[in-house]
Amino acid sequence: MAMFADLARRLSWLFIVFLGIGMITLSGDSRVMAAPESSSASAQQVSDSDGATSETMAELRQKAFATSQAGDFAAADAYWSQLIDYLPQEAALWNNRGNAQAGLGRWSAAWADYRHAVALDPEFALARVNQALASYQLGHPNDAIAELRALVRRYPNFADARAALTAALWAGGQWGEAESHWVAAVGLDERYGDLDWVRTVRRWPPAMVEALEAFLSLGSVTSEDIT
């Protein structure tokens, strides 16, 4: 658990993945998204000579989060893009713009943004799982499964990765391994048994939702079975 505590200390608001009205953490906990602080260390590093003040950055962040939460992904995309122009080395900005692209159904663009986020920070697990989900949507299940397996090995309590791996493995005919990951996934976060939540709050891509639906429709293990 020391690994997770150390990772948590490294996370700032920039390393939050926005998921509608909820968030996914490495432990599978959900929290209500709070409004960003009025300033941040990253924003304060931007001087007037760079064309933005900390107040400008804070306003952009507020608008980016607000439009994402409202489901106005075109506007969110524009705001995240402006922030990226100012802070191109911030991995979470690329991840969050990827989420906006995904909301617009632009899965190739979303995958590219997630990939860039991971390139900037290879330990950014939430961007890695998003990239895997986008890979699956784009018709590359083997790539998605390989990345999800790697994530589960490194972060055993990452419910999102385990649930996605369950769905992908089941669709690929690897039923025994799928079941084992599902027991762990719903033990960590039972919301993955709710397709509506997965589809509308977590916002998995349609192909992965379909794979999970196929798994659940066959009467596989549910959270009630292990409580």
C-alpha cells in the first residue's frame, strides 16, 4: 500500500480524470468533483510574458471542468486545448482533452491525446487505462488487453482496469481469467455491475460497454455473490 500512498501524494488536480459527475481513483473510490482551486503551482508558473496570468489559467480550468461536467464536450475540448497551449508538459491536460474527444466520439483523436499524456508521464495510470479503452474501441483488442494486464499487475486495486480487462477477455473467449478479474473488480467497486453507470458516468467507449454487457448477461459473478 505504500506504493499507492506515494502515488497519491504525487497527484494534484492536474492528475484527476474527469468522469462526468464522478471520479475513478486507483483504489476504485468515487468522490464528487470539486471546483478547482483559484490558483495552482502550474498556473503561477505562467507569467504575463507568456500571455496568461494565474487568474486567466484558473478561469480556463474552471470553464474546462464546468463544460466537461455539463457534457458540452466541444467547448471543453476548446478550453483544454487553450490550457495545453500554455502548459504543454502537463500530462493531465492531454488526458482531459482526450476525455472531451471521446465524448465527441473522436476515438482516434482521444487515443492520440491519451498516448501523449502517457508519454509525458508513464506512471499516469488513469491515462493508460483510457488509452487502452480507446484502443479497444478502435478495433485493437490485443493491444488493449496487454496494457490492461500490465496495469493490473502494477496496480492490483485498480478496479477500472480489472473491470475493463474482464470485458475484453470475455469477448475474446478467455472466460476463466475474465471471471477471476471480475471477482476482484466488483469487490473493489460494485458500480461496474451497473451498465448505465459505466456508460453514462464512467463513459466507457461503446465497444467496451457492449463487451461488459455480454459478460453480465450470462449471469457471471455479481457484487452480491461476494458480500
